[in-house]
Amino acid sequence: MTGVQTCALPIWQNFHVIYLDLSFDELKARLLRSKRRPLLKVEEPEKRLTELYNQRRNFYREAAHQIFVPDGNLSAARNSAALLDLLSNLGFDFEPARLSVDLVERSYQILIGDDILAQAGRLVDQVDGLSRRAVIISNGTVGPLYRQTFAAGLKKADFIVDYIEVGTGEKYKSLDEANNLYDALLAKRADRDTVIFALGGGVVGDLVGFVASTYMRGLPLVQVPTTLLAQVDSSVGGKTAVNTARAKNSVGTFYQPRVVISDLETLKTLPPRELQAGLAEVVKYGFLAGSPFIDLIENSLEGILKGDFTKLKELIYRCCAYKAEVVEEDEADRGRRAVLNYGHTIGHAIEAASGYRRYNHGEAVSIGMVGAALIAKQLGFIDDELTARHSRLLKSVGLPVKYSDLEPEVLLEHLKLDKKRQHGKHRLILLRDLGEPVIVKVNDELLRATLMELKEA
Ligand code: NAD
Ligand code: GLY
């Protein structure tokens, strides 16, 4: 392999040209195998190939900024990894950002990048001990958009790939759909080495995670989140779940993925309302982490809402870094992890009371965070400005900050079912100050008054 060379031909100045300098024998083996090479449809193809090779090789070498000699003993995935290493050493940014979740033997990396689905094989190849047998599970919305690119990426690293589609929507996060998946996996002869890829939003991630953790007592799982909410929250930390008729997320497991692959490119097809729902969770991390992160979010929102995702990579990275740190400290959700539910206690009650139809998760959490801020203000924890900052920021995303068509008393009944409730008192995550979440006992009266204030006039 040569070093950097300056290309003499002006036409190439705006490109970076790489010449993959295969040996003549390798070229011959590949090209003479192919029936689709018109220039070689001649009487003596090898002689013709030799002539073309000799004519062109010097020109290719001169035109290239980089000459890369693939190692014939390595797979295509390994060779592309070496090539990407070379380019990133030269300052090209092809590599996803990497973040570790350190959980001893369950540790894994979160990879966040642009257009990385097509590199899936190379990226998964870097995880130890995974077989080459893959099943991608997605839904009828995300599958048609991304399964082919993703499968092609895996196949480049010699994965054998199967595909299963589940129903679209929260109602398919169910034991019935899990059962359908067990059957489909059995039909495809999936065994304990088969790697399961959950390609989709939080619904697919939770359902597929649950199935991967229980089918044959656990198969390796890779989360490939395609919504902003899933990239900043549900794909990280190992909570899996299905809903039952009576309660959301009531059956589930803790099961960490082997790697998380977040491709920003997938967010470009996300409906605006889903992007806003994800931004509600981003804002949540901002209030939890405090300055300067909340300021960065505030300054980035306008661009993101206009479709400029340049800042999103850093925001996703920082949200995941916050969540990773919390999960590392409290994987089993016995203590600090509860802070990740800022705004969720009232939010869950709003979602449930409206039958999971009127408000999506992010919208309900948005109203819930405003409720938490009002309570914190009443308790003297935070001032008017920080309280107003909640509404201002969430409104600027286009998220609701009040609910309508629901009765406070009905919400209160739902709040009494909250898992965190103890000895007849509600336990809410509040801010003692910006970036200082605490769990606080709150009585019915204060909660009722807040719910009344949160109701649209
Ligand atoms: P979702 O999975 O329902 O996705 C929202 C919609 O967008 C769906 O219709 C989906 O098909 C579609 N979609 C997904 N990716 C797309 C893309 N790239 N382009 C176009 N359309 C796309 O919703 P969500 O907000 O991602 O996840 C919500 C779920 O996550 C809830 O079930 C919630 O309970 C769960 N959740 C779990 C955790 C956890 O820690 N496990 C945390 C938060 C939320
Ligand atoms: N989404 C909250 C948690 O993972 O704990």
C-alpha cells in the first residue's frame, strides 16, 4: 500500500479516489468466472484481460489518491475494515461514534453513525463470539425501508440472513405476538447461536428483546433502533417487555444486547410526530444532566426540526452516555435508574387514561415533565424560571404541555397503580435543581392540584 499521493488529474480534485489493486491472478479468477463482462466475450479472454490490465493499471495508479492492496487471505469485511482504518487515519470520518456500557460480562458498545446499516457485517464482526447465522426481525413499516440494506451489510461479512416481520403498532407488543415469533423462529430452525437483530422503534426493540431473552433461554441480541426515542432510550439498558390486557410493560426481562447500532440516516424517514416524541426524551436527559447539555439541546432544536440533523449525533451520544452511566450503577432498576423516568409517572397515567391513543409516549412524558416541574416549584425546589423553561422548551419542539379531555380524578386513579408508589404515597422524580434529580414522596392533594393546573382550560 502506498502513502498519500497527490493526484495530478484536475477532474478528480473534488473526489477521493481509491484504487483497489488486486493481483492479476485474483482479477483473472473473478472476471473469467463472470458471464457479464462484454469486453471479455472474445476468443481468448485471458489474453484480452492481460492486455486491458497492462493498458489500464498505470492509469488507475496515477488517478488514485490512495492505492489499497486487499489481502487475499482476509474476508471482504476484514479488508473493508482495514481500508476504513486507513481512511480514518487520514482524517476521513467513516467510523461511528462508540460508547461503552460497562456491565462486566454483559458489557457492550453503542455505535452511532451515518449510513452505517450498510456496514452492519463489519461492525457486528467486531463483537466476540457471534455466529454467522442471523435473523432480522422488523415490522411492516421499517422492514421495507431498511431490511435490504441491513441484510446486504450483514451478507458482506458472510452472514446467512433470514427475515421475520411482526405487526406494526403498540398492540403487537403482546404475548400473542411473542408466541408468533417463537413459532417463526422454530420454523426457521433458529438455534441458540442464531443472532437476533431487532430493527425498528421501541415497540420492535422491546418485543424482540423479550423473545430473544426467552426463546431457548436466550439468543444473542443486537438492537438496531430506527426511531429517535429508541436510539436515545429503549435500545440501551436491557429492559424488554410485552404488554398484557391490563397493564403496559407488565411482563419483561432485563436482557442486554451484544451491540447497539444506531444509524442517523434512518431518522430521515421518521414521521415528524415521532421525531418530536424522541425529542421529548432528549429534553428529559437535558433536565436530568443540567448545563451545558440542556443549553446545547436548546440551541440545536430549531435546526433539527428543520431537518438538519448535524447536531443530532452529539445529542444522541450524550443521552446514551447519561443512560449508560445510570444503568452501570443500577442495572436492575432498584435505585438510581428510576431517575430515567422523569416526567413518566404523570405521563404513563395520561397515556393509560387516554387508552394509548390520543397521546404518544413522548407527548405524555412532555406533559408529565411540566407536571413534575410544577410540583418541584410548589415544594420550593426550583424557581419560576426553571419551571417556565420546561414549557418553553417543550413547546418549541411542538410538544403538548397540557392535556385535554381527561379528568384529573381519573388520572389520580391511574397514578395509584404506579409501581413506585409506597405506603399510600406517590413517589415522583423531581428536580431539586437543574441537573439534580431526586425521588420525592408526594401526597394526593399536591398531585390533584397539579393535575388540575395541567388540564387545558
Ligand atoms: P414505535 O416503535 O411504535 O415507532 C413509532 C412508529 O414509527 C411506528 O409506527 C414505527 O413503525 C415507525 N418507525 C420506526 N422507525 C421508523 C423509521 N426510521 N422511519 C419511518 N417510520 C419508522 O415507537 P417508539 O417511540 O420508538 O417506542 C415506543 C415504545 O418503546 C413503547 O412501547 C415504550 O414502552 C418503549 N420504551 C421502552 C424503553 C426501554 O427501556 N425498553 C424505554 C422507553 C420506551
Ligand atoms: N426507560 C427507562 C429505563 O430504561 O430504565
